[in-house]
Amino acid sequence: MSKFFLFKQAPESISSVRISNTGKGISSIAIPSDNLSFISSAAGSVTFTFNDSNIIEQSLLIEGESIEKTNVTVACKEGEEADLMQSVLGFISRDSNNNILLFDAVNKASNFDQVDFPDAEPIVIKVPSSPINTFTNVLSSGDEEQEFRNIIAGVNFGSTKNLPIVDYNDTRVQTSDGTNPTSDDDDGAFAWGNDGTGGSTYNIANSGSRGVTKITANSTTTRAGSGLATASATIGTPAFLKMPSALRVKDDYTVYMTFGQSLAAVPVYNSRNMGFMYGSNDGSCYGIAQNYPATSGMIGVEPVGKKNVLQIRHEGLTGEPAEAKLKNYAFPVLDASDSANDQLCYVFVIRRDKRSNIFVHNHLGDVVAEFPALKTKKVKASTGGRTDGDLLIETIGAVDIIDSPTQFGGFFGNLARFGVIEKDIGNDQAVIISQQLFARYNPTT
């Protein structure tokens, strides 16, 4: 009777996927032992590589590209790597009533005593679909023409089909004229050009405010200065960036953002959390936020006990927002004993799929929050927890419904990147973009 490897990396969820170049997203996989190609080891880990174990049978590649074989890396006790390899080979070669080679990181169980289950990546499952460059052993960017078309400000979106309609980035941050806005006035002090496919239609020429706070260009590139490695827009509450034209996406979408906080601002940031990152003028659409709408319809203060809970709602809805608790992640990430270890640069990629499930990836590409779509079909505008409805972005950094500087509901910090893609780019590409954004904007000094 055939034997099978059974690898369990994570609990099954609505974000589980079938393929992954990055090792993130696949929950479980079973592979016949007959498909084992070879086993290799490194300090504290063993990697199993398999033939004929991918859902892709053939692919058109350019010279210098290749798709890796399916491979699974398992953590083991350091110094016992060769023993694990020998035990696996022995299990495969002998007759046994048990035909499952189990590596279960969820329940911390295995047939083999040498297997270890550390907190970080006890099992990494890769079923690749995208080619690597055989010279560099990293994901291929295609030929020179493809690379040129797919990259915006240092981020490779993988395909022209994944390019954002809006992309506000560090290369287009423009200088403030230094004037203060008056109440309810567009001060024109800050401008941000759009590098997305929507072009100049979405160039931001004005910022708005419900007080005298203005948005300024921040040229500092250190942890102490802005918490970012590039220029950024400093947004103070209750200021916001005003979209020149409303951006509406009806079905699946991807929103990504990178922002930072200086070391001095961390105590305030910790108490206030994230605030509203984007929304509509009437306040019906907003996300991803750690605030909530009060029963009066205005934007309320952060509720007690809502730390590390994200909210999101779409245009035209009036009910309570959909909520998701951050899992295996906290925001912000602070070290009470040493501020030098505080995370100051944050990346979030938000995807809504065609079924209206919403996933939030952090800077590592991990899915840290899930908003499952409501299963009931009997809904109305006031139904709480809905994840459907149009994405409508008219402001960035706050929701225009905020009517007083004392309502600290908007974002407070330094925004280096914000973009919207009019489709769900999928788990793998979201992981890749998350990691690229963090690599570009996380300051080293």
C-alpha cells in the first residue's frame, strides 16, 4: 500500500489556498511518498522536495526561468537533521500498518521524535506557480520589458493586470506651501501625484481639514524622524487628503498602505491605535479602522476593549461595521523594555475576494485578520457585519464626516504609500507586495 506525507502548517480557514510561492497560505497538503525527489538539510531543518506534485502541468517560460518543485521544510531538533532523514527513509522502505508520515504543526504531532515545533515557521509548504530566475534564485520579474511595465516605485506587481489604478508613493510627495487651512476649507497646501493607471485624474492637489491642522511633506528617513526610510506625507488629526475624483470599486479589490510613526509619537499612537485610513464623504464607507461609528451616525471614539480589533464598512451601509480580531499579531508592536525594538513601519494589504471575504496581510505577508462574508442572503443597509457593497474612497487619512478636532478618529502619522487595485490579486501576490513594501520603507537607522 502506498504511503503518504501529511503536512499540516496551519488551521484551515477562508484564507487557505492551494498554491504558494512564499510558503504562506497553504493549511495542509498530502503527497504520495513515491513522489519524493530528494531530502536536504540545514541547521535546525529538513526540506523534502517532490516530483509531480504541483497543480500546474506546463507553463510558458522565458530563458533563465524555471518553476521550483513542490517543497516542504520541517523544523527539527538541531543536531538531529540526519537522524530525521534516516528515520523517514526507513519508514518509507518498510512495511507498516501505519502508512502516514505525519508532520502536524497545528497539534504539534509527528511520527518522528526529531521533529521540532518552534513558534516561528515549524513547517513551510511551498507549491510554486510563479517562476524563479535560475541565476538569482528569486522570483522572476520577467524580461526587461515586463519588469519595466510591472514595477512602480520599486514594487513589482507581477503583471500589468495587477497594476493599481491609484498609487501614491514617496517619489511623488510634493512640498507644502506652509499655509494653514481654515475650517471646512481646502487649503491646497499639499499635493501628491498618482503613479497608478488612473493617471492625472487622481492627482491629489488639495488636502482638507476640520480645523487648522495641515498636511506636510516629511523628508526625514529615520526611526527618530518619521519611522520610514523614504519621504512621506505627515497627516495630523483631523486633516485628510482629498481625492479629486471619487474612486469606486464594485466587486473584488486590493488596497495597500505603508505608514510609520516616529519614536516620540509611539506613546500617543499606542493609545489611539490606527484611526481611519480611507473613506467616503458621508462616512458610510471606511477602513481599515480601529474606531467605530457611534449610534448617532457620527464617528465615535475608540470603544473600550476594542484594541487590536479592525473594522471595515462599505458605501451605502448604515449598520455596525464588520469586525475582525487581529490574530498572532498586535498593533502597534511595542517592546515595553526597549523602545529600540518597537516596530515603527507598518504595512497592510487588504483583499476582498469575489465572495466578499476580506483578508488583511501584515508586513510579513501573514494573514492577520479575516472578515468572512455573511452567509445569509436576507440583508438590508442596516444589517451589521456586512462585507459587501462598493468600495468608495473620497478621502485618505480620515473620513470627511469628522466635524470637530476633538473627535480623534482620523489617522495620525506619516503615510509613505497608498494604492488601490481593482481586483483581488490573490494570496501569493499580496504576500510578495507586503514584503516588498516593508523592505522599501522600513528604516534601518
